[in-house]
Amino acid sequence: MRKTPEVLKSEIIAQTRFFRVEQRDLRFANGTEVCYERLVGSSAGAVLIVPLLDDDTVLLIREYAAGVHRYELALPKGKIEANEPPLEAANREIMEEIGYGAHHLEHLTTLTIAPGYQSHATHIVLARDLYAERHEGDEPEEIDVVPWPLARLDELVSHPECSEARSIAALFLAREHLSKQNETPSMNDTTQALIEDPSRLLPQIIELATDAGERILKVYETDFDVTHKSDESPLTAADMAAHNAILAGLAILTPDLPVLSEESVNIPFEERKKWSTYWLVDPLDGTREFVKRNGEFTVNIALIHEHEPILGVIYTPVSGLTYYAARGHGAWKRIGDGPAERIHTRKKTPGRTVVAGSRSHRGDSLNAFLKNLGEYDIISMGSSLKSCLVAEGKADIYPRLGPTSEWDTGAAQCIVEEAGGRVIQLDGTPLRYNTKDSLLNPHFLVVGDPDYDWTRFL
């Protein structure tokens, strides 16, 4: 590898509002000394975003380009502000330029422009799972947003309005990246049949959750030890006993489907994002309630397909109460071996609101929400049983304005939605799964009446 030339002297010799010209005296390894000039960009650089409206459509913008004095078709882009992470800058820019934010942002690469005389760096960001949100920007006029099929990039390159090299490079890089992600094995017939009718596995999953619950109770009846994970959440032998039993059972039932469990979370997103269908498991939801011995803990098993739960089972070991649902087959509850009862959420009526709330988690955001709500009664409950109160019409809403993980909500969301309710983020969009590196959920509301405007109390 060649040695980089030594910088003997550097100084800014010209500067405008936007540009700085730096003169550099260099000495090469062979002793030759040369004076160069270069345009110096900001240290943070810029972002250029590839926003996907869907798997096949990218959103371009048409805006005035002063350098060529014409309107250009290109990708949204902008300067990164001081101390602003590139992904946050990317989300801000698309909100300002195309009126969308993204739930999933992925840094693809960093490009330079004319590195012979510019130091500017541009971070290429792929934006997916878009949601409508517009912020005010600094554009002098409204920008045209132009949807363009990824399959027609060749036509775009020859378009008279498209000459911006960074955008062209980013589009082809993104298309290649997406193509590699889609190179996953085809589903076998059993998995395809399960996706088409997830209810066919409900009896086996209920049995599996019950078996895990029995293993939990064996520990519950002893003087068990409690350790703590890196996030200070408690961990007991019961968590691992249930985890191992569920994984063994799922490996027999659906050997081709991956499993994401709270007790086996160290699966990189590069691998997880290839999963279209997988099991999402919390072997012991409500470990704090388990440690307190109040009985309000559950076993949660969900089947996720294309980022949405299509089967959910929640089993309560102490009471023997099971809640379960599969897409298109309604939501049900059953105590022990008794008859199953179909459950439904309830419509919001005038008067006091019944709120399901956490026994272990409360904060300023929830207190503010409750204050805005007006008159209410609160039912305190542990684990995913709060969502089940909404599903069976005993509560109107469960506002979760604090941290949770995806395995806390997958099974409950399927049950609530099949009962007629919704689990929504604070912007009103449904909670989705496995869309980003982090497995933490955004804040959300579990609502029984989806036609009622709950977000106005935030």
C-alpha cells in the first residue's frame, strides 16, 4: 500500500457561505512537493436516502439544481447537522422533502464526489416501512415527489432530468442489496399451509405453552434463585426451563421456521431480516410478577409473518387461563379444560374510561396521558394480561408509554386484533415486527375501539 503524502502546510484561501477552498502543500514519498487546492466539506457530511414506498417503488424528488440551472430528478438528500447521527439526519430529510418518515433505516455505504478535489462524504441510507409525517424544511418551493419503479432504473438513467451521479449509484446499490436479501430458500408446503391457515397449529401451540407453564410452576413452588440480565431484568431457572421446552417443541412442529425468544436474542439483524416467517416467544412474560409471587405472569408464543402476528397464544400457569387467536379465526379464552369462549373488545361509551395499567412500570408520560383522559378507573395487572383485558372487553385501553420488547407484544397483538381491537404506535400505525436492528418496541396503545381517537390524549 502506498504511503499517503505528508501535509506540509494547509490554509483556507477562499470562503463563501457554502464553500471553503483549502490550499495544501504536500510532499510525496518520492520527495516531490506539490501544491493542491480542494473544496472542503463539512466534517459530518451529508445523507442521500433511497426511500421505498413498497418493495418495488422508490420515491424520487424533482427540485431545482443551481449547479446545472435546471430541475433534476434525484433522491432526497441533505446536510447532516452538528452532532446529528446520519440515520436521524436521513429521517429528518425525508420528512422535510417527501413527507414521510421511516421505521426502518439502514446505512448502505458512504460515497465521495470528485475525490480529486473535494473532501465531501455522502452516506447512502435505505429507508423502508414509511409512514406519513411532514416537517417544515428550508426549500424555496414545494418539491415534486415522483414514484419510480425499481425495475425501470435503466429508463431513469437515460431520462433528460436525471444526471445526479450519487442518486444513480445509490439506486443501483439499493436494488442489488434488496436482490441479495430476497435470495432466501423457498417455503416448503407445510410452512405455506400454516401461513394460509395458522389455526391448524393452535392446539399444538396451546399444548406447548401449557407444558412450559407446568415447568414454570415446578420452579415457582420452590425457593428459587434470581439473577439479573445486562439490562437488570430478573432471570430465574423458570425462564430457561420454559424456553428450552418451547424451542424443543417448535423444532418438532416446524423444523424449518426460526425462533426468536427473549432468552436467545443474540441473532444479528443481518440474519433476522431474511426471515419472512418465524416464531416469537417470551417463555416467561412478567418475571417481576413471578418473583413477587402474585401469579400474573404468562407464557407467550406468536407466529409472525411479513412483520405481522398471525397466531398468538398466552397461557397463565397459576390460573390455567389461556387466551389464543389465529388470523381470520377470532379470539378465544379458556380456563383449564373447560369450554372455549369467544371474546370481543368493546366500543367506547361516554363516561369513565377503564384503563389497564402495569403493576411494575409507571412514568411521567403515562401520568400525563391519564390526566388528559379525564375520568378513569385503572385495573393494575402484570405481563401481557393487560392487553388481554382489552381483548375481552374488560378495559378500554392499555397505554404503554415505556420500554417493551417485541416478544412482549406479538401474541397479545394477534389476540387483540382478532377480538376487534388494535395495537397502534403513537402515530396511529400498527405495531410491526423485525423491521430494525433493535428489538425494542416504540411506545404504543392497545385499544378496544379502533374508531375512537385515542391519540388526542397524548
